[in-house]
Amino acid sequence: MASLASIAGLSRAYLWRIEEGKSLPNLRNAARLAAALEMPLSTLVEGLDLSKVQLENRPYDGAREG
């Protein structure tokens, strides 16, 4: 796991949370993992069951506009 985390540029703790289902990677980190595993991103997420994942929008904070 340490090697995969290092190649993907992610922390071991973050990778562990993904493996344990405690965290969902964003698209950029999923792409990093796929590249580190030398596989297309589509293969990495193929068959992924998202039926129990609660997707919620974050509140919009207009103060961040620059």
C-alpha cells in the first residue's frame, strides 16, 4: 500500500480510508490511482456499486469568488 500511495501521490492514511470505504476519492485522485495501477479509470470503477452512497451538494459560499 505504501508503494501505491507513493506512486499515486497520495498519503497512506488517505488510501487506507478509501480501501476501508471511509472516504470516496474525487475524480483527480481516482485518476491518480488508476494511473499508478496502470489501468484505465473506467476499469477501476467498472461495476462500482454506488447505491448506498449518499451524494449531497455542499452549501454554496459566494465569498470564495475572486
